[in-house]
Amino acid sequence: MNEGLLWDYIQKRNKGIRLDEWLWGFANFGKPTQVRVALAASWASLPIWESYSEKWDENHAVFGSLTLRELLVVIETELTLPSSFSSAIYGAFGSAQEVEEKAYFNANEGSVTYDYQLQQLHAVYAASAVVWTGKAALWTPPNELAFDVCSDAAELSARRAAGPGYEVFEAVWYAKRALQATDADMIECIVSSLEGVIRT
């Protein structure tokens, strides 16, 4: 990661660049930086999940707040290692995805007040942000033999160049919805997190 170029890039948020356009630009700095962007958004929205998940499950058997938090911690740990992402993320990701699916199902059934339903929805968005961050961390470059990749060489090259750009966009989008934040809010959240990485 060229920290000087990254520093220059994150300052573009002062030039009226749109959030989606700004997010896709992080592909130029590689997968680890892209994953850090998703992590910043997920950590910001995680308290929304933790606040409401305990209300949903009196027995604490379905909606474990620690499950989502653990995935983010594992991803952050992997980012500090010199090697590429290991299999440690897979187990945590599977558990987090299961929690998200159960939360989504729970939020769509039962009779609750409108305000409480909104709280549930924002919590599910926060869970989804974490799961999409996991998908970003698990992203690998497509190859010519991949089942879901077309034979078009230009598209294959574009997908490789984009890295986990789509996954990062989804993570930030869900976090934004969970937080009921503006584009500017999310940009500042991400910039603050990346500045901390650059300065350490």
C-alpha cells in the first residue's frame, strides 16, 4: 500500500466526490485497503446490532452479538499478518451469516409496533454490513475456469482489477442504512479509520 497516494486519495472526499464513486476508487490500493474500508463501516454500525439483538432473543440462543464481533476481530487480525487471508475467517463467517439469516427471518414475522420493526430492520442492516465485510475478506480473484465467470477476457480483467469492490460497496451501504447516515457521514467514518492505519 502506497500510504502517500492513499492519503491523497482519501482527501478527495472534500472535492464533492460521490460515496459510491469514492468507494470504487479504493480498488487501486488493493484488497487489504478495501477490506479496511468495509471494516470501518461495520464497526461503526455494530452497536446498532448489539443494542437490539439482546431484545430479540431472551434466551440468547439465536442472536449472539459476539458472533458478529468475532468475525470483525478475526478479519482485523488477519490484516496484520504478512501472509494472505487464512482459513480462520471461514468459520467465523459461516456463524455470522447464520445469525444474519435468522435475524432477517425474525424481523419479517410476528406482530410488532412500527417503531420496533424499524429498530429490527436497522439491526439486520448492521448484521448484513458485517457479513458483506466477511465476503470482502474472503474474495479471491476470478480465473478463467471459474464457473461464474464469462469467457470475455476484458470482463475477467475488470473483475480482477475491481477486487472486492462490490462487497465493500454493499458493506458500506448496509452500514449506512443501519446508522441512518448520510454519504458524508460514512465518508468521514471511513477516513477517520484509514487515517489511523496510515499513521501507525
